[in-house]
Amino acid sequence: MKKRVVVGMSGGVDSSVAALLLKEQGYDVLGVFMKNWEEEDENGVCAATQDFEDVRAACDAIGIPYYSVNFVKEYWDKVFSYFLDEYKRGRTPNPDVLCNSEIKFRAFLDFAMKSGAEAIATGHFSRLDEENGKKRLLKGSDPGKDQSYFLHRLTQEQLRPVLFPVGGMRKAEVREIAARNALPTALKKDSTGICFIGERNFKRFLQQYMPASPGEMVDESGKAVGRHDGLMYYTIGQRRGLGIGGSGDGRAWFVIGKDLELNRLLVCQGEDSEALYSSCIRVRKPHFIAGHAPGERFRCMAKIRYRQEDQACEVTVKDEEMRAEFARPQRAVAPGQYLVLYDGEVCLGGGEVENLEEF
């Protein structure tokens, strides 16, 4: 009997090719579209509806059955509520990380296993191998598309039944396979940004869910230099949209912090200002894919944002916290971002940036 694999179909080319490859390898493949958001955009278009139509067309072309499963409630409870709470706290969240750990590789994985599947697959550009009986998450072979950053919170239990069919390929190769097999998603452009916002104006989107509270912009001395529209609209390191260009000594202004208690946005001048850089970063509740840290103190590479080049650091793990001390100061580190650790091609894990203090 063929091994049943449920493929998480997004309506994009990567998951379409993943499903095609698995069918060609002899698996019993079922395509499932996860509906996580059902709001229309500014033009009255629901992206989920179009994506499901693309899933339907791709599965028909491949010759596999398909259907949709609704995870809207789970997504709201586990991902979107977190997203809003983090912004209310003045932080910079990355909901795509939680979407993977809580929806795609938890709610969807549970659904697939209960339906009789032996494995699930997605179109992520990541790879897996095994060492000493434990799964290891590896970077995708295409360095420009590697998505291990977004998967660093996954556990051994979550990774065990997972397949990443396109993880060892380059993006160009994936599109070539899609075109050669006349898949309707072959030329579909990659999705970018946060899935529930899409192409919409980010500021207007947030206004639907959070009341704006304008306040003062102050420099490092505490002097008021302008007004902000609401702390939630700004992130550390931001330069554009401050509306105070040309003031002070003429150099560009940058956001360096948020004072929630006094509702003040903290800014400084100069690209090379020390206030924009951090050498030590504290992380709360670090997660390690192997189930434990490599040691109480170890050297590795790390990145604070997706597609950032790996940065050398020394990590100290203590209780439920972790400190990363970088060889070179890191620019514009914001609480709420994820610090993700690597040993060569192997993603070790990571955690949320709490603040820039030592412990």
C-alpha cells in the first residue's frame, strides 16, 4: 500500500511542485488548503478564495484529490491575537514564526495524522536529516530562499513526520519543473509580507484593531523634536515617515526606542549612532530543536531577521534565558524579533528578543 502524504497547499508554485514530486515518487498524495484568514482586502478581494482556486487548478493538473480545511479560529487565537498583543507592548512581532509552529506544524499536522496520513509535506525551502536518532533542521539549498528561520521553533515530534520536497532545490529549478509539467502556478509570483495584511497599507490595517495614541518624539536628551502618530506604527531603526527631516544637525533621524509609560518615541540622529547598535541581546524562553542547548556556553552563528547574513556570536544559556554576545554590534535590534541560531547548515533553534540587557 502506498504511503499517504498530506501536502499543505498554499496556492503557490512551491507547494504545487512539492505535491507533484511526491506523486512521482509513488506516494498517495492528498492536497489540503489551509484557510487561516477570511477578510477581504482594500479592493474587496479575499486572497484565500483566489489561492484555493489556484490549489484546485494545480491539484487537477497533478491528478490528486484536494480539499480545504478551516483554521481561522486557531489562527486568530494562536497567531493574530499574539500579533496585536505584541504591538500593544511596543514590540516588533513576527507572526510567520508562530504560524508555522502553531498552525502548519501543529493544527494542520494533528488534522493530517487523525485523517490517516503517515506524513505531511510543505513547500518550505528547508531540509531535514537525522543524527543520533534526532531530526536536524537544515538550511534550504537556495540561500536566497532558505526558510529555516521561520521554522526554528519546531520540535522533534513536529519534525518527525515532515517532508520538504523542494528544500534541496533552487527556486529557478522549482519553477522550471512547474512549467515543464504545465502547472498553472508556474508563473505565480511569490507571496511577501504578513499573510493577513497582504498588499494593504500596514498603518490602515492596524487602525482597524488598535486605537492610535499620538505623542511626542524626543531625542536622546529628552528634548521634543516632533510628534508621532502612535507607537505601534514604528519600529527600531526606522528612518522613513518620521516627518522631522532637516531638523537638528541635518543628519537623518532614526527610531531607537519606545517609552510606553509616557507614550514617547525615542529618536536619534546619524546612521552610525551608537544608540542604533547592540552587542548583547537577551532572549526569553529559548527553544532548541534537539530538545536541549549544545551547552551552557557555546559559539555559533545567528541572525535577527530573515535573510540577514549569519553573524558570529557567543551564547550563554541560563535557566529560561539566553544571552548572545556578538563579535560585531548588531543594528536596529527590536524586542519581539526572533534570534535564530545556526551551526553551519544546521538550525539549532532560537527565541524572542526580550531586551538588550545582560543577565
